[in-house]
Amino acid sequence: MPEINQKALLQRFEPVLRFMHGERFLPYNVDDYVAEASLWVKEHNKPPEEIISESELDLSDLGSIRLEGVRRVYYLQFISPVNLAEMAELKIKELRESVKTRKFKPARSRLARVGYLARLVDAAFSLALLLRGRVPGDSKTAAEITFERMLSNKRSFKYYGRVVQQSGWTILQYWYFYPFNDWRSSFYGANDHEADWEMVNIYCYQDSDKVTKPAWVAYACHNYSGDDLRRHWDDPELEKVGEHPVVYVGGGSHASYFQQGEYLTQLSLPFLKPYRNVISVIDKLLRKLFRENNTAEGDESEKSQLFTIPFVDYALGDGFSIGPGCDQVWDTPGLIEPAPDWVVNFRGLWGFYAKDPFSGEDAPAGPRYNRDGSVRHAWFDPLGWAGMEKVVSPIEKEAIFEVRKAGIRSEIMSLNKEIKWLQDVHYQRGIDFAAIRDVSYLQKEALAIRELLEEERMLLAEKRHRLTIETAMLEAMERHSESVLRENQLSIRAHIKRPHQPQSKKDLRFSGLAEVWAAVSIGMMMMAVVLLIVFARQFLLVGLSGLLLVMITFEAAFRRKLAGLVRWIAVALAFVGVLIFLFEFLWFFLLALVMVVGFYMIVENLRELFARK
């Protein structure tokens, strides 16, 4: 597709981005960002080394520099360390601006939204953050000042677009570059890192008049992929301004959402996956044992929170907006298909390398690559990334159905001809067999014909069975093609299994006391355990059991689940009581069982005896 056509198509559907109030970092052009950055390399067991300083680096260098060494990490550094005088100046300016603007405050505690296990894992994660690699605390402040200076020189809000043809689809990729991700420091999220690449995909097709029409939209959201990321163009959940889909951007994280609201996001650590699986299996067994419904949305949400770290993505859309009819319109898009040298050749990180083992504080790589240098799934397979590889474009769908139905009809005609021919042969062979079966000197031939008749009967039954299956398939195909071509509201959402939706007001009805309890409960439990070990070690087991019961009772009260807790305690006590009974009176139980079985055998045998008489 010619460059002018690509830009026109991208601009026709370019998304509208709605940001949180207090969002400081917006999609910007990479040329000015790279001009403000320096290029570094970190080799294993060696200190970082600056290769090109910020006054000398430009975008062409990223496309031409040769990256060598498997154990070397190349990265840009947007913010250089500042001295005390510079930092003092930054803090004073930040204080002045905080008076002018309303600072973000979360409406509800994130810890009150989850249970004990998630809070415990969160406490461990917070402690680990103090020890592992992280972005320096003043980087966010310095990045704000630098970015504001860049905006004062040039207000350049830009995206980088690709137009990709794949399996009958025309895929429009919109890549947005943010100079800084301040989710942790500004919005109480999981991480901070320099640079951030986010993406929106629009899947289009050409109708019979060669007019490009949109069919599906997929928004990048953290590390998720698959069917749940996409919505049909006619889905009421997808908000649009004309032909421009609306994206609600998470504060600081820049994750993309279809609806405005507060999203509970669980960060899963790989080494905790076995524990989550074990808890899930136990939960399913208990629910099956007590015949409880296991498909409730709330229950699924709580199970997904096991051994995960809870964070809230605030995507309220009450701040700055970019796009048609918004506070700011987009600049002319930058085309990255075919990919320019800086996209293809630079596999390094686009910001500070914090050496974080979880990679949360490390900057991301460019739009084409993952942090480890491998090609992103969304880049080489934009269909598969959003589960679109199984979706046929509307213009091809009817043709494919017709071809498939024609193939089934042809198979049915062929089977009917084969059955008629085979049936005629079978009749003739039956006449031959009837004529010679009583002739003594033709018994050998009669036996051979009888064997052939048996084989033909089996073959006829097999072909008639196939004919029945093919006829049923054709009928089902007719019904299915009609329903699919209609694409009603039910069918356009059938692919969504676990939609990532904002929490409802009902879910956020926490009292102030419940939020305080969620904040202090884990710390209180840890201190109580220490006090038990120090002052009452001889009662440690009893003390821990009592402590656990008290904590669970308080938790159930704050979460309005006391009735369920009482029920489960009653079930547990009953189970323990049965075990004690069996342990104490096992022999009496076995003897009584033998007596009952013996009496039953006598009754059954006597009933059979008298019935015979």
C-alpha cells in the first residue's frame, strides 16, 4: 500500500485517548526523546558504560550502531543523575505545582479489595522492592521537568503506525511512546520505569465494493493477550467518536481499557504459580463436594487473586484527551511498516536498566522486540496476539461457507450414486446366490457369493451412516451460516471468557474501618506471631490457631461474609467430630458393620428360599 494511503487509513480510524487527571506523561515523538537520552551498555559483572552521550545521540544512531555480546544489555537513559542543587530546584518546582493542581488520591483502598493471601504476597513484594533493582526515586520528578520542557519547545503528540495484511485482514497498529511510566510513584501501582510502548490494533476488511471497514479492535493491557483483549466494532462496550475508538488510559501504567473505571489488576509471579494451582484444585473439590456453584463471577475473581499482588489501574478518563475533537489532535503519524532501521536494528531497552529480576522496573524494548531481544508476538502475529487467527473476515465468510456447503453437497451426491450402484449389485448378487445355494456342485461358488454379500451389507451400512452424517452436517451448516452472517449481539461477545471490567460501585462499598483493617491486618498478624514466639512459645500452636481464627472472623465481618464463615466452621467441626468418633470407636463401628452385613445376608437368603417354595 502506498505511504499516502497508509497514513490516510491510519488517520481515518486513529483512536481517541482519554487520560487520568494528574497524568504527566503523554504519547510523544521518539526523535526528541532520543535526543534527550544517552546510550549505555551493561556487561555482566562490570559497571555500566556510556557509549554515546545525550548531546550526541540521535535516532539514526540507534539504527546504525552494532550491538555485540549475548551478555550485554544496551539501554537508553533518559534522566541522568542530578546533583543536590538541581534536585532542590526540582523539588521546589514540584511543590509549587502541587499547590496549583489537585493531587491524585485513590477513592478506595486497593488492599481492602482482596483477601489475606494477596495482602501477604503484597507485603513480601513491597519488601522485595527495597532490595531489588528499581528506578531511582527522583527519576520521576526529573523526568516530569524534562518532559515539560520538551512540551514547551514542541507540543508533539504522535503515534507510530503499521498497516499489515494478514489472512484477509488489514490490521492497523497504533504504537504510542511515553517517556516515563510513573504508575508506582504517582498512582500507587506496581512499578516505575523509563519509556513505555503501548498499542491499539484495529482489524479491517474490504467489502464487495473494495471499501475498507472496521470489524474488531484490540487494546494492549499489561502482559495480557488472547480473545479477552478484543471487542467487535458493534459491541456496545466499545465507545466511539465517529469512526474513532475511545481508549481509557490507566494512570501512570498507560494500559488501555474499553470502559472508564477502576480496574483491579493482579500481578502474578511465576514461582507462585504451583501454589495457585494447588489452591484452585482444592477449592474445586470442596465446591463439588458441597455442590456449590463454581461459576459465579465474584468467586472466579477471588480465586484469581490467590498468591497474586493486587494493584489498581485507575482509568477514569477525567483528564487530558488526544484525538479528533479533543484537547489536542494527533500529529501526522510516523510509519514503521516497512520498519525503519531504528525499529529493526535496536534490540536494546528504551530507558534505564534497573537490573530488576522481575523486570518490572526495567524499561521496555522497542515496538518490535521484547526485553530479551525476541520479537514481540503482537509484531509478527497481530492476528494470533488477539485470538483473531480463527476469525474469518466478513467478506470471505459467506464465500467460505458456500464453498464448504458445495463440498458437502457433492459428497452427498457421490454417496447416493455409490449406494445406488452398490445396492443394484447387491440385489443381482442376491439373485445369483438364491439360484445356486441348493445346487450341490456349486456350493464353493455359493459360499464365495455369500461372503461377498456380507461384505457388501457392511459397506452399504457404512456408506448410509456416512450419508446420514453428511446430511446432518449440511443442515447444521445451513443454520450456522445464517446465524453467523447475522452476527447478533450474542455472537460478537461469545469469545470473551474473562472480561477485564472495572469494579462496580457495589464492589467498592468499603467502610473506612474496613480499609484501615486491610492496611494494618497483615502487619498486626506478623507482630502477633513474633510476640507469641517470644513470650508464649509453649502455647504457640494454640495461640496461632486462635490468632488465625480471630483474624479470619474480623476479615469475614468486614467483607460481609460472616454467615459463610459460620457455615464452613460448622462443616469443619462436624468433619473433625466424625474423625474423632471413628478414631475412638473404630472397633465398635467395624463390629456393628459386620453384624449389620450378616443380618442382611440372612434376610436376603431366607427371602430367596421362601420365594422358591
